[in-house]
Amino acid sequence: IIERSASLIYLMAQGDVPYKLLPVSRPKAAFPISDDGTQVVTDPAGFERYDAMTQWLQGLDLAALLSSLESFIPLFREAWSYYGEDPAAFDMAIVTMLDLVIATPEINLSEARLIRREAVWIFEDPAIEGLSPIQKQVLRMGPANAEIVKAKAAEARGLWLDQLSESI
């Protein structure tokens, strides 16, 4: 579990969404689009695909979770070193990962045009498409869910930094 979690953090700190490592599954429903004949955009009805996961995340007691993991942090750092990284860099990787989520811009996806590239839909606007995969995932959750996810990330960031400052 420790090595898998370190791998998850390693990839997410780089902006990736390691779906195979996440402890929750992807939505089963297809990515919904709205096509009015002149443009294709994200269908806001699809945001509800993430409601259950967001509610679960919102219900997490992050302070209790972090407290229960505190004694395992040296093991997480050791697992982090398997990537050839300095074990101490694990602490900032957590912050980097959370900062990526928090920095996800607020974009009205019902106005962000999509284009088909092979078998997937991508954003026509290079500024949106150029966001990291984790940020595009937060956007696809919809504005209400994204707000909750970003707030939890900010809470986790604060708790993590508080714990680090106490251990110095």
C-alpha cells in the first residue's frame, strides 16, 4: 500500500491521473457531449458522474487521516526514494500535487469547444488542452464538484504543511 501510494503521489505531482492506481474507479458512463450542429462542448449533465466520489471526498476527515498516517511517513519517504528521488522531496511532492489541483482554473466547459482527435475528445483551446491531465480531470468534474475538490486540496495542503512545521 505504501509503495502504491508513493507511486500515486509521484505521478500526480507530475500532473498525471494514474487511474489504475486510484482506489476508486472511473465513471462507467461515457464522456457526455452536447452537439448543436455548429459546435461540440461538454454536456453539463455529465458532471453528476463525479457526485458520489466528490461527496465521499468531502466527507473525509483529513486531520484524522493525516494523523493516522503520521507514523508511516518515513516509509512513504523510503518508497519515494525508489524513484531515484531524495526521500525528503516526498514532502514537497505532496504540496506540488495539491497545488496543481488548487490552481485548476475556473472554466465554463459549456463554452469550451471540443474537437475529435482519433477516438477521444480534446479541447480546441490550446490553453485548456495544455493544462495538466489532473487539472483537466478536475474541470471535467464540473464547477460544483471542482470547488469541493479544490477546497479539500487546500485543506489537505494546510494540514500537511502544519504537520511538517511541527516536525521540524
